[in-house]
Amino acid sequence: MATSATSPHATGFPAEGRCGYYVEKKKRFCRMVVAAGKRFCGEHAGAAEVWYRLTLSRVGNKYPDAVGVGTRRLPSLTGRRCSEKNPVSFRPKTDFYIQDINAGLKDETEIPEQLVPISSLSEEQLEKLIKKLRKASEGLNSTLKDHIMSHPALHSALNDPKNGDSATKHLKQQASILGNIEKLKLLGPRRCFVEFGAGKGKLSHWVDIALKDAEKVHFILVEKVTTRFKVDGKHRKKNSVFERLQIDIQHLCLNKIPVLREGKLPVVGIGKHLCGVATDLALRCLVETCAANFEERNEEPLAKRIKNDKTEKEIYTLAKEGNEKNVPEKWNPVAGIVIALCCHHRCDWRHYVGKEYFRALGLGAVEFHYFQRMSSWATCGMRKTSSEASDITTKRQDNQNDDSEEHDDGGYRITDDGADNLPGLLSIEEKKKIGHLCKLLIDQGRIQYLQQKGFSPALQYYTDPLVSLENVLLTALPNHSSSPETTA
């Protein structure tokens, strides 16, 4: 046909305004419309990066000017491999990506090579661990205050009769988090909300709805994986801007993001069910790397400047000192933190911000490992029968379009800690109490960390346990801020 000579397939280029990802199975480019300034649709953005990385590792120096998949079809990869021993590796070309900027200090001497599962511990070893836990938890207030709130912005959505149980559950949690943000006087114009573990971006969506026509509001949604059914793309208000960053929090340097570096907007860190280690990475991202050298905009990060001639421990120490010396006392870039905690059993000793707290109690990496595994007992509850599990699976399939979350499975979690195979020492209720103590102890380390960094932190229940067993909210304000009760 005459038209075939000018078709996208024939020219090796995608159609104008269409996705540049070549679908090998269909022998054509993806036909999805892309956003302005983008080359790939949301579905293929992540896959294109992976394909590009693999392509470079195969073709190597033969095509050094290749800048991505989709601008033109790269040659077949069935030929000879590049002779280079070290293939080119993919690195994000962004200023705010700094390898391990929020990672904790790695100390191999603290972590044994192999730790046996809890189910393999003897009764004596388990009893010893529980005694250490109870001794370390003495004096801690295990009964948190109830701060279960709501917000008018969600009243209409909460009363929508079309909502299923899952949607209603998540709306209640979002409404309470929004109510707590407002109580802390963090809802307002001229600020930047950074949502960690954003997923679909629902929490930022409701914050934007609540702010109505507030001026100069910026949203940064941080998520390390490609997400479908995002809601941030639907916002077209003049006074608010949504920006999504596909990056691991471990490598995110907030003060390198243009809107924060140039606009000097106060930052409010938020998150709903921020899973395990992600909470520690987010806290360090906010109170250390966001504040570090904030005024020294033309200098490279402190850790990078001294990396060549300092050990990792010295880098960590100097970075902490740098935060204290280089940030003006008059202005803290972090206005507040509101994060709903989740999945303590997925914490990691290297990244945990409360190491000093644990060490002061005579505890270390081994105890932390077992405590974070035992923390899952708080949300295990009574194990469901096979018939009940089948009913749940059917219900989830029926409600697959609901705003479900991978972290929250109705309070019944199957873990690999061997809780069902423990020696006959503990009842289910005792296990749940021990699990709550483990969570409390881990969170207390985070509280002390924030206090040392100049914040006034607090833990509270933000939703009913019937809505979610992961119902603890961590909040923090800088010490120089007025309390919500005294602020007009």
C-alpha cells in the first residue's frame, strides 16, 4: 500500500503524541496518548527504563548515543555482545538522585551471618528475648491517645452509597489523617506536601480538595514503582502543582528538587501506611538530607564531598554535624510530619533511625531482628480458616477496583515468623500484646530520633482497629513552632 511508506512502523518512529514504546509481540509502537513533554505512557514508563538498561548492556559502545527506547527502534539484540567486561548500567539522570543518601550506617560486625527463624528458637531463648523486650518497655505508655478525626472535604465521598467496604475503610483513614493535618495547622497556602509511598496519590488528592483555592501549593508524590489509576493527573488547578517522582526514598535528596531549592517552600511530609523501612528512610530524608546544606545550594552534598578520603562512619558523623552547623536556626525547611505507620516486621536495622535508643537499652541488631519479626503478632489475630480465606479471595476479586492497599489485609497477616509453630508458651492474646510492645519499642526509637533532631513528635491512634489494625499515626512539629492549641 502507498501509505505504508509513511506509517510509524515503516519509519521506525511512533506516531506524533503517542507512546514511544515498541510492543514486540504486536510488532508496532504503543498507541496510548502521552502527556505533554513525555515520551512514554504511564503503563510503559517503567518498562522502557528496564528495556533501555538491558539494551545498553547488550549493545554497549556500539550505540553510545542511544538516549532511550522509542525515539527509534534499536537494532536486534540477537547479534554479538559488546566485548566490554563491565556493561553500561542505568543511572537516573536527575539531580535529586544520590545513591544511598538516606541509607543508614552499614556495620557488618553487628549483624550475624545467619539468624534462625523464631520458630526454631528454644523455649529458653524465646523466654530470654521476651524478658529483654519487657524490661526495655518498662515505663513506656502503651496506651496511646485517640485522635480519630474527620474532615468536611471527604463527607460527600464517605456518604456515597456506591462505596464498598474497602473504599469506605480507606476513606475513613484518609479523612482522619487529613483532620490531624489540619489540627496541627499544616493545611495552608505556600507550602509543599511530600507524600511518601504515594501509590495512586489519594492522600494528596484529598489534601488538595481540602485546600480549595490556596495559593502556591505544590505536591511531590514519591513512589518507586509504576502505578496504575493515578489520581494526581486529574488535577488542573492553577494554584496547585502535582509532580510525581518514581524513585526509591533511599536515594531521594529533597533539597535538590527545583521547586524546593528555588522556591524555598516549607515541606510537610505525609504518608498513609508507609511500610516498615520506608518510614525510617522518609524520616531521614526529611530531617537530615532535606535540611542539610539547604542554604548552600551550589555545593554538592556533604557526604559526596568527603567520600574519597573518609570512612563511612566518618561520613555519617560529619553529615550529622553538617546538618546542625549549616542550617539556619531561624528557618526549618520541614514544617511538619504526619505519617500513618505500617508493617514494622519489614523494618531493617541498617536503615532504622532509632539505633542509639536501642543501644542505650543494651539492645542491638540481633534483638531488633527478632523484635521486628515478633511485631507481626500484633496484627495476626486468629488465623482464618480455609473456607473464610476462600470467601475473602472471592470478595477481593469482586472489589478489585476498590482503593485497596497491599499493606492492609483486614488485620489477618500470614508471615514467615512461624507464629503458629512456637512452643506452647504463649496464648494468642499474649502474642498480640508482645507484638504491640515490639511495635511500641521500635516507634519509641523513632520518637527519640525526632526529639534529637529538634522536633516535638507524638504517637496516637488515628482510626478504629475495626477499620485497620495498623492504626498508629506519627506526627512531629519543629520545636520552634507554636502548639496547635495556642496558634490562632
